[in-house]
Amino acid sequence: MYKQNYRSKLLEEAVDQIASLPGVGRKSALRYALHLLREPAANVEKFTAAINNMRTGVRYCPECNMICDDATCPICSDTSRDRTVVCVVESLRDVLSIENTGQYHGLYQVLGGIISPMDGVGPDDLPIKHLVERVAKGEIKEIILALDTNMEGETTSLYIYRQLAASGVKVSTIARGVAFGDDLEYTDEFTLGKAIVNRQLFSI
Amino acid sequence: MYKQNYRSKLLEEAVDQIASLPGVGRKSALRYALHLLREPAANVEKFTAAINNMRTGVRYCPECNMICDDATCPICSDTSRDRTVVCVVESLRDVLSIENTGQYHGLYQVLGGIISPMDGVGPDDLPIKHLVERVAKGEIKEIILALDTNMEGETTSLYIYRQLAASGVKVSTIARGVAFGDDLEYTDEFTLGKAIVNRQLFSI
């Protein structure tokens, strides 16, 4: 890759680091670095301290693997939630997206990854055994699989489904269909086909 | 603005800080924060240390206001450069862009800003007096104005031109015209008009 001479080793190192963020190129990284250079030193200290504090301070819930600041997970410890349903998601971002809908009040299992032989991630790298143990305690009645619909997601869903088959727990997946606002014309055939097969009674 | 509940104060503070970068929204900031969360702690330390070191370590050349790591500016101290020409630019990024062309071998004057009454930036906030003093030393024969062609840029160019008028130094601006690869059809009338008036002898 073409590398610019920044005339400053310090600037170059900062740009290198910022450009390591996902989807950030060297041009954007330089822009961010120069912005931080113009900021008062106290603001830049706050900026880096917030990142360091997050990295060192954040804990993960031993039960659902969700991010939490202290020993008690805000979701697992919420007694108003339905403890008989567990939604399996890949990452914290999915939890935030589902929480935003306000439609789900059960618990979660954050996998923190997805089965992907290409990236060297196998079933044992994910807390799937832990999920099976949670189910074995008997309180959980339904597992909702909410993983991506790519190959890795489907593989992981199938693997979890098989691991849970013996337990007799109900396993469901979130509904796939045409998204609100999407034109039928531009919906891929597979999604549209699934949407017709899984049609629901019209209700208002 | 709608603010998400991140279920973690530490994550929220990091996202707040990252979202303060120019052009970074909260969705991207969350993506960067979660990336940093997944990275080994040592990498995150390197990331923040590089930014802190840059902010505290970078110096500005007392002569041209260019960024430099130590007391000597890599451009001003380069004896192979033409010391009779000074190119006036708004920011360090412009220096890097011009240096990339390999077509310029003179010195620079980085203004570090632009005259903008809207933002409360007046001529005295920029090193224009310093530039006049540099010219007064007698070594400089030409000043090239390479500022943006918006209102602030034109105002600043005009102001500098007037301040230098008495010194008898030659003042030029970079050529404006149709960029290589641009269609005439889509070039604005002002640029195309200027490009015709300032036509040059064809050469190969």
C-alpha cells in the first residue's frame, strides 16, 4: 500500500493506529488525527481515557456473556424479565438492536462470535456448551435463534439446534420476510419465497 | 438526539468520545468501540498511547508553522529546497497534498486556519504578520497563495496580497482550471470561463 510521508513519526503512528479501526482508511484516519491535534490537550486525554477505561473496566456477565460494568448484569438481574425465554445472538450490537425494538423481554445468550472454519472459530470457542447447561437447569422453555442469515449464521444455528434437540426445549428462529418499506420488486427470490410460505393471518 | 441505552456507562462514555470525531456518527462510534473491546488490552493501550504521544509530543515549526517532531522542521531545514519561494496553505493536509505531487520544492507558510468572521477568526489569529516579517528579510522572491476557492479562502488571499503589496514581492496563486479527468460538460461555468481566459500554449 502506498504510504504517505507525514513528516512526523508521531503523527504517522497515530494515523497507523486509527486506521486499524474497521472501515477507516488512511485518509479518514489522518483527518481524525489532525482533529485531535487541534483539540485542547485535556479533551484528547478524556478521549483516550474513556477508551482505556472501557477496555479495562468492562466485564462480561458469566451467565449471558453480555457486557456489564459491575458484577451484576443489568438484563439477567432484572426480575421483571421473562426468565423462560433466551434469545441467542452473535454480539452485543444485536442485543442493543433487539432491546431498541421494545418487543422482547426475555434473557439473552451472547455468543461473541459465530462458527467459521475459515476464521478458525469452532463450536468450542463459543459458549454453546454453557447454553446447553443453562437449558439443563430446567427453567428455560424456549430458545430463539437470532443469528445472521449467511452461511456461518445458518451453520451455527443448526449446530445449536442439534445440541439442544435432546433437551426437549422449544427452539425457534426470528421471522424472515420482506422488511417494512422494501419493494417486493427488489426483494430477492429466496426471501420473497420464504415470506409467502410463512404468510400470516392479516390483522390490524 | 435519540440516545441509545448501552447498558454500560463505560461503553457509553467511549462511544460519546469517539463520536466527537469529525464525520463519525454514533453507529460508527459504537462499531469502533466494540472493535476496541474485542482487541487485546495491549493493542488498545498502543492505540491510545499513540494518540496521546502525538498530542503531547508534536511541535510546530516557529518559521513555517508546519508540524515537526523535534526542534528542526524537516522542510525548513532541508538545504536542497528553494528558499526564495513560499507557498501559503491553510493546513498541514494541504502541505502533504502538495508534497505528494513532487512538483514543489520551495518552503511553506501554514496558516493553521482561514479568515472567517462567522467563526470569529480574524487576520490577527493567523501568522500573516509573521509571513510579512519573513518576506521583509529579503530572501523570499515569490509567495504562492494556495488557499481554497470559497469565500473565506478568497478573503484571506486578498488580505495577504494587500499586506504584501508594499514589499514588492511577487504574489501568485495556483492555477484554476478543469481538472484532469473532468468532463467539460459537468464543469461549472465559472471554472470553465477561467480556464478559457487563462489558456496556455499547447505543449507535449
